[in-house]
Amino acid sequence: MSKSKVFAASAVALAMLAGPALAEDLVFQLKNGTNSVLTRFHTSPVGVDKWEDDVFGEQVLNPGETMEITIADGRDVCNYDMRFEFTEDSDLDTTTDTQDLCELGEYTIHE
């Protein structure tokens, strides 16, 4: 491979690595202000037609509890759609909302 091709490939690889490092993680407190257990929490940047993975993983958020949420997806956007899912025996339906997560310090989900 010629030196110019190696240099070009290296420059592209370096640019790809440097891009996500510039984006900051989005961190906020999520409080469950309902009387139901919040079992799943999904986010997705506004305009993306597919929900990202469940932020909670194996955890749940019980009524009245607060959890620190970190969105570390490497994106440089602030506006996210959020999806909240509750236990099957809950009276609450799946709820969605859109927020500017860069400006959000705390979010409380209400009934």
C-alpha cells in the first residue's frame, strides 16, 4: 500500500475515533412519581424511528425512587424522545415524552 493511502486511511480512522470523544454524556436524575414500578426506560434522539436499548437493563425504578441516568451514545444532540414502560399489572399505559436532555437536571414521571 502506498504511503498516501496509509496516511489517508489513518486520518479517516483518527477522525472516527475523535468524533465521539467530543460529545458529552447526558446525565440527569429520573424520579418515579407514580404508584407503579417503572420496568423499562428507552430513549432515542428525536427523528430516529427506532427506540434504543432499555437504559435500565436489569434494574427497575420503584415508586418514589430516583436513579441517575447517563446517556452515553456518542451523539452530539440534546433532544430525545423517552419511553416509559410499567409492570403488566399497573393501571398505567406506556408513556412517551420529548425533552432537551442537555438542559434537564431532573425528570419526574407522573401518573
